[in-house]
Amino acid sequence: KEQEAIQKQVVETPENLYQSGLEAFKGGDMVKAREAFSRFVDLYPKHDLTANAVYWIGESYYNMPGGRYRDAAQAYTQVIETYKNTPWVPDAYYKRGSAYLEQGLKEQARADFQMVLKNFADSTVAPLAKAKLDGIKTVESHVSAVLRKLQLSNRHELAQWATDRRLI
């Protein structure tokens, strides 16, 4: 029994609990990862790794099969608002933007990607944010072009336009 008590104390250190969450995440067990990180946040709200744990909670939601993007966005928002002075903020803006994009919320996604480019241009996620922002713009300009062409009064012109672009 003494051995079990000692072993349990070792497992329950903040670092070990955090590490167990990371290991579960890397192993693809998003539920177990989220449980470990949530427990960490509950038990150690002032620990140096708490912002990290909240971010990983967001990641565990984001990476669920089918994605729980709304829950992920809420966790990333918590990082942004509660842990403003941590290095996780640029990543949280980028990932929140990605979660918004997955939900079809392009304006919110655009705002977060622009925030990364404006305030965290030297971050590792800045090029990723630019690529996502460019992707939004490309889709929007393509849709605008299609809509303009749909306004053509002549079906022959529309068919020719689509053929020229190998759409039909």
C-alpha cells in the first residue's frame, strides 16, 4: 500500500499530469488528453503550464473525429483573454481562426488571421495565417467571378466562359 501511495503521488505531480495529457494527445486519445489537461487546469490554475494546458484542451477538441470546433474556439479564446502575456497567444489566434473557418465563420476567421499578421508577424504561425487568409480571398474572388458570369444574359457566353476555364 505504501508503494501505491508513493506511486500515486509521483503520478499526480503537475508536470506528470501535464505530461500524461501530452502523451494521450500524441497517442491520438483526445478524450483522455482533454481530461488530463482539464484536471491540470482545475488543480493548478496558477501553474506556469496552465496556459499551455488550456491551449491543448482546444487542440483536443479541434482534433476530435469530426472536430468540435466551437468548443475548440472557446478554449483558444480563453488562452487569448486569460493568458495574454504567454507565448501561446499567436497560436491561439491562428487556431481559433482555423476553428472559425471550419464552422464557416469566414469574417471571424479573417479577423483572427489578420490579428496574427498585424501583431505577431514574427511568430511561427504568421505564414500559416497568411496562407489561410489568402485561401479565403481566393475562394471569395472565384465565387465573385462566377457570380458575375452568371449574370451573363446569353447562355452561350456562359457555356463558353465555363469551357475556357475547363469547368465543363
